[in-house]
Amino acid sequence: MKLLALSGSLRARSSNSAVLRSALDFFDGATTTADIGALPHFNPDLDGEDATPPAPVAVLRAAVGAADAVLVVSPEYAHGVPGVLKNALDWLVSSGECVHKPVAVITASPFPTGGDHANAQLRETLRMMTAEVITAACREIPAVGPLIDPATDRVKDEATLADLRTAMSHLTAAATTAATATTATPRPSRTA
């Protein structure tokens, strides 16, 4: 089982990165975190039917395509999705790697809302991309700062850890079901 993680924060020691690492600790399989900071700005002129995608885009698409499931962990900026994460998703819209792929969305915020705006926007974008958003695996974590242990750069709060364990168990179950399905759904052809 392979899991690809996408982080909406480029900061090495962000609270969302700590949440992501803590969640990955509960996945029983291979995990990779994509480097979305190296992606160029999405430009449809670079992504036409006969175009060769920029190298970082090809790497991202291959990683998503090879994964059995995707975990998206993100902060919320100005009631929205961070630009770097939206840019990464834009590069995946027409290529088809997310089609029917089990995906979980976790947002964490220093505020009491838990990043509910970004969480809802990410789920909507992923559904439009025909990803299989696993609602039982999605989470909003409010007031995240005190929940993180700065020494380990992981979540220290036991209730939050238990919730992350449950979320990852739902994502793993969905990925296992998808991988063992008797009929594969063909991926759509790319459109410009």
C-alpha cells in the first residue's frame, strides 16, 4: 500500500507539517510527501494535449498515479486554500491521476474553526477532479498550536492522535477496497 501526502504548507516546522507527520505514523505502508514548492505556476499553454509537462509536474503526476491513496494536510490562508496547494491541484485536473483515488483532507488552524473554509474548498475541488473524498477520513483540527510537541515536531495531544489514527484507518480501508476492486475504472483521456 502506497500513500502520497500533499502539504499545503512549505514551512518545515509548521503545525500542519507536524499534523501530517503524525498522521503518516498511523499508515501501515510506504509513504511519500510530494514537493509541491518546486512546481511552476499552472499555465494551460504548458499542458496541452501534445505538450510535455515540466519535470516537477511529471514527477508529481507519477507520484499521484502510483499511490493507492492521497492525504492532503493544509492550513487555511485568508479563508482559503494556500496558493501553492491549489497550484499543485490545478496541475492534476486534466491528467486523470486523481480519478477515483481515495483522498483524505485534514486542515489545522490556530483558530477555533480548524480551517473549515479551506477544508470545504479542498473537498469540493477534489470531488470535481473525480477523486473519491473519504468523508470519514477528513478532519478539521482547531487551536492546533498547543497540540504540537516542539521537541518531536509531532502531535502530542492524545485525543487528537486517536482521531488521526481513526482517520488514517478509514483512508487505509478505502484504499484497500479500491485496490481490490474486481473491475478497474479506465482513466479519462487528457483534454487541453
